[in-house]
Amino acid sequence: MDRRVRRRRRQNADLSHRFKRLLNSLRRTNRRLRNEIAEYRRNEQELRFQAKLLATVSQAVLATDTSGAITYWSPSAERMFGWSAAEMIGAIGFHLVAGLPDLELIGAMRAAIGTGKSWEGEFMLRRRDGTVFPGYAAISPIFDEQNRRIGAVGVVSDITERKRDQQALEEANVRLQAANADLQLSHNLLHTIVNNLDDGLALIDSQRVIQVVNRQFARLFEMPPEHLPGTSCDDVCPAVAPIIARTLSGSVKSFERVSHLRPSGEVITLDVYGIPLCDASGTQRVVLRLVDVTERLQLEAIMRQNERLAASGRLAAAVVHEINTPLQSIQNYLYLLRSSSVEQSAAFLDLASSEITRVSTLLHRLLDLQRPGDRLIELIDSNAIIERVVLLLGSALRGCSIRVEQELAPDLPQFLGQRDALMQVLLNLLLNAIDAMPCGGTLRIVTRRALETIDQSTRWCVQIAVADSGPGIAFDLQERIFDPFFTTKPHGSGLGLAVSRQLVEQHGGSLRVQSIPGNGATFIVSLPIPEDA
Ligand code: ADP
């Protein structure tokens, strides 16, 4: 009994032991199964995610086996080509290429994939509806776990828009090149024109530094054109500095005639025009236009001389006429005297006497015209003479409501001359100005030191400008008013300006007029001063 019980107990213990082992084994299997199920779910999820990803991209994704038959056809491929996955699985991928296949291209692709490399290239592809579009394919080989090539995967992009943009870009490029060529042509044309102009042209910045010049500008200053950009205008031609400053400050066109001493020692006269130039950013610059008037002025001087000779002839004729008229009157009065009463005689004698006075006055003025300076030579202070003349004519000026403005340079050099003669000149000019402004106006007198070209030589001068705001003088009369006996006034003698010019020229100077009809007249007296003054 005991043995049987013991055996049974042993058997039970054995059974329990085997049961526990089985249970443990079952538990392990169960754990492994759970893990495998979890991993399967993870993989499934990942696959679903990748499929979703492939469905959303715009590129078509397809896979082929080694024979070129399609094994995968993504939803985006369906959208791009129009064929469903069911229609395409098993089809040959190259059938997607439109027209005759480019054997060279396909050969290159096969060679790359065959050696396990990726390949990229462009094809013309066709859709289910027969339309054709340019595509860009990136193809890579795929391998199994034993690294054997089992096919290829291709990603295809529709590059219709890229091609269109590329073509538009190319067309724009062609247009740009054509526009560039036009621009270059215009630039060359302008360059040729500007460089062949007789006028000197330069672009000057706000610091008075030269930026660009044409050939004539460089020629005027006897410098190579390439040396001028970057140079200060003050170094090249100091006389133009005030014109540039004036143009910049007022943003208005300005003009001045200046003299310039060239490096070769030649003095030239330049008409300088300053034209303001403001670009879109507000940067102020000046275009300088220089006209060499040296030769023209010399010719004009010669012509004036000729005209003066001709005027002398006219003067002789005029004098004969002017003297003959009162002489004939005197002759008539003398004739009438013979047969007239005592009272009448007195009247005729008075009339004859007044005619004689007229002849005498005329002869005196004519004498002024021809008489070489026989007046006292003394040191002349031009400003003092002006102040004296303005004082003398004070009541006449006030009577005509004429406002006098004076801008007299304080440090004008003195020079030797005939004080009375210069006073007479100024009196003539001021009296003419008063005549020109019977209803009032402005009389402006300015004195300054200036370089002037007189009789072909350039000299420092005291310049006196007398400007009025009267009606001005017609262009065709501006030289004739200096002819003796030329007058537009009912009781004028026409000798004031002729005598004045004569007196100024006796001082080695010049008298000229500047006037724009309707805008007043400016008479400019230039009197040379000694070199050391
Ligand atoms: P007169 O004053 O006797 O006429 P002038 O020789 O002084 O002689 O002047 C000649 C002419 O010049 C004048 O008649 C006038 O036509 C013109 N003239 C001179 N000065 C002026 C002026 N300031 N404004 C307009 N015309 C002028």
C-alpha cells in the first residue's frame, strides 16, 4: 500500500512537473505570437502610410520586374496617365513612351540599371487619351534580400510647365539680347555723335568732380580725355566753378562767358552753359556745355571794325546833312533880313543865332567823337564815379519812380583814366535808362572784376553793368544803336552811345549791350586794369 501510494505520488509529481513545463512552453509561444502580431500590425500600418504617401505625391510611381513588366502602378500614376492599376499591372513600361522609342536613350538607361546604377532622363510620354506630354523619369534598380536585382522603380514627373517656363525664359532671353544689342547700338551712336560735336560736353557731380567728358571738352583743355574723369573741375578750369555752383544751388540753367588760359599759353573765350540734371534718386549733377567762341569773337571784331569804317562814311554824309539844314536856314534868314523891318530883323537874327548854336553843339559832339583824350588823366575809382552820377541824376530818377539797386564790388582796383570822360559815359547810359523807363522801373548797377576779351586779347577788367527794366532793344538794332545819329527818340541826337563807345575804347576798353527784347537792356562797360592791380 505504501509502495502504491508512493508510486502514485511520484507519478503525480511527475505529471505536475510536465504540466508546468508545458504551461511554460505555451506561455512562451503565446508571447512570441503576440509580438509577431504586433510587428505585423506595425508593418501593415507602415505600408498603409507609404501607400497614402505615394497616393498624395504628384509624381507617378511605378515598379517593373527584370523583364520590364509593370508590377506596381501608384494612384498618382493613374492620375497622370489615365490608366488604372488593374490595366497596367503586367504591361510593359516602355509602352508609355510616345512615338518611336529613342533607342540610344533606352540603351543608356538599360546599361545603367543593369549595372545597378540609377538613371535619369527626359521622355515624351503618352496618356490613355492619346495626348502627349514631356516627362522626367528617375529610375533606380531594386534588389531582394540576397542582393539580386529583381526589377526597377521609376518616379515620373510631368514637366510640361517647367518646359513652358523654360521656353518662355529662352524667348525672354532672346528678346533681352535683342534689346541689349539695340541699346548698345544706340549707345555707340550717341557716343559717336557726342564725341564728334563741336561743343565740349561734361557731366559734373555735386562736388564739382568731372564724371564723363566728350572728345571736344578734352581738346579745349588740351588734355587726354581719359585723364579728365575723377578730376576736379576747379583744377581744369577754375572760371567755370561759379557757374556750376549757381546751377546746383538754383537748379536752373546758367550761362557765362569766361576766358581760359590753356596749358599751351593760348587764351580762349568760352561760352559756358550749366544745365542742371537731377536723377530719380534726387542726386544733383550738372551738364556743362562749352562753346569756343574765340574765333567768332575775333571775326565779329573785324566785322565791327569794317562796320565802323562804313559808319564813318555814313557819318560824313549825315554830318553834311545835319550842318547843311541849319546853314540853309541861316542863309534864308540873311536873305529875309535884307528886306525886313527892324523888329522882323531882330527876330530873324535870333532865329539865325539859334541855328548857329545848333551847328556849334553838333560840331562839339562830333569833336567828342573824334577827339583823342585831351582831358586830365587821373586815378579812377569806378564806384565813386557811379555814386556821383547816381547822386547827380537823383531827382530825375525819383521823378520817374525808378528804383536804383547798386551792387558795387568793395575791392575794385583803381586805374589811370579820364574821370570826366567816364562820368560822361555813365551819364549817357543812365539818361538812356531813364528814357527807357518813363513809367518807372528798376535800374541796377553792378561792378566787379572780370576777365574780358577785348580786341583778341584777354585782360582783367573793371566791369560796370547798367541794367534797366525797360522794353529792351530789338536784336537787329543792338549793334546799330552805337552808330552816330542813330536814334529812335523824337528829339534824340543819336550821338550818346557812339560818343560813349569812343570814350571807353580810348581807355582800351569796350562797351556792349545785352538785351532780350521785352526784358530790359544791360550795357556793359569793361575797362582794363594794369596787370599788377
Ligand atoms: P539818343 O539817346 O539821343 O537816341 P543814343 O546814342 O544814346 O542816342 O541812343 C541811341 C538809341 O539807342 C536810342 O535812341 C534808343 O533807341 C537806343 N537805346 C539806348 N539806350 C537804351 C536803353 N537803355 N533801352 C532801350 N533802348 C536804348
